[in-house]
Amino acid sequence: MEWVKHFVRDVRKYIGLLIMALPTIILIFVLKYLPLPGMYLAFVKFRHQGRGFFYNMFHSKFIGLDNFKFLFSGGDTLLMFRNTIGYNIIFIFVGLVVTITVAIMIHEMLGETVKKVFQTFMFLPYFLSWVVISYIALSFLSDSGIINDFLVMIGKEPISFYFEPKYWPFILVVANIWKGIGYGTVVYISALKGIDRSLYEAAAIDGAKKWDQIKYITLPLLKPLVIILTILAVGGILNSDFGLFYHLPKNSGPLFTATHTLDVYVYKTFLVSGNVGLSAATGVFKSVVGFLIVLITNTIVRKIDEEKSLF
């Protein structure tokens, strides 16, 4: 068949690139596609029967949408979704502004050696677990931490951060941005390096100042990347970083109103009831909603400017 010949020809032509991509393809297949049969867990009351996982799953009682009903039946459901969606909206847009600003500053103002040093140090927090970061935060926020020692030194009252939820929206946003800024900055710096320098030279000859060059050259050329990354980020708007909301505040009860999110709720419910189906139902719900949001967002972008849409 003709398509088989074309397929074989393309494989031979790009065999080097395919070999390079093979580990990633295998990883995606193992982590993303093999677990798909587990979606059935969302519709059963899972029972451990002393046999294999799949036997237990397919011999558990089918309960339809009961797990989904349980997800929405809690007294704190509104708080849970408000925190999850609200924090993610802030993370997306504040993170976008901060990473683009820092990337442009590093790219435009620093030499190559200093730039590499900055990128390395900014990337380090990305590889730290939230458990490690929680202890770093504890050294600042505890009753005998650095911040309270400073407050006492200047004659102010110390603050019990782990008992005062009003401070934690700010703390969580700062921690999230601090941990992810290195990765986001590297992505945008890579895009900035792809911009033709002759555009800046021509603008400088025409009398454009640095801010004008950023405003009329850099930002417009970054726009397609910004749109694509934003569409993908919006698709995960129901995901809440478990470590950020559970480990960083040390699972402190008084901080419940500021840290209660979807993933934390599922974890705590599982500890109490052992309800595997609820975890699966949550995953299915987040995936479906995220998929629909990506489709809707991409459709809106395509209607505005088809070339900048994701697909």
C-alpha cells in the first residue's frame, strides 16, 4: 500500500530523531496510557479480595456515579473548588508575568557568563521536593524562625504563621512562583534566543529605545508561545500541587480555609475511608474538565487568530 511505503520511508529518514524520542515515548505510554483502564475504578466500590489488582477491580461492585456524587457531597465542596481554581488562576497569570519579566531582564541586561549563573541558581528550587521546601519555610515562619526573630528585634509582636490562614494565600503564591520560576524562565529565554537580532539593530538605528524594542518586537514575538503555554496551563486548572498545599503548611488544621484543595481532600478522605474509587473519580473528573477547557480556550483563540491556536 502507498501509505505503508511513505511510512517506512519517513521512518528511515528520521530514524535518528525517533531513537532520541523513544525514551520519552515509552515514558508517556507507561505513565499516561497504561493506567487508562484504571478509569473503571471511578465507577465501582473497590474491594481488596486477595487477588490481582485487575481481578479486584473488575469484580468490585459497579455503583455508577456514586463516587462522583460523594466528591460533590462534602460540606466544604465550595471552599475546595474555590481554593483550587482561585489559586491556579493566580499561579497562571502571576507566574506568566513574573517569568516573562525575569526572562527578558536576564536576556537583555546580563552577560553570557552571569546569565548562565543566574539560570542555574534559579533552576535549583525546581528540583527540590516540597518536603525539603517545607523545612526551609519552617526556618522562616516558625515561632522561633527568622521572621519572628526580626519582628521581636524591631519591637513588633511575633506572628503565629501556622495558626493564621490570612497570610497563607500570599505565602503559597510566593512559594509556587519561587519553585517554578527557573523552569519558566528557561523556556522563555530559549524563545528569546530565537528572535532575529537584526530586528533589534534595525529598531535601534530608527531610534527605538530598549523599552520600545521590548514592547514592539520582543513581546509580540513571544505571544504565540505565551498563548500555547497558557492554554495548556488552563487545562490543569483543577490540579492542585499536593505538596504545596499539604506539606508546606505542615497540614496545620487552623490553615484549613486557606489550604483545602481538591487533591488534599482526596488524600484525607482516602486516609479515613480507603476509598480508591473516589481518587479515580477525581482523576477522571479533572481530566474531562481539563480537556473541555483546553478545547474551549483553543477554539476562542482560533477564532481570534488561527495561527496562534494550539491545534
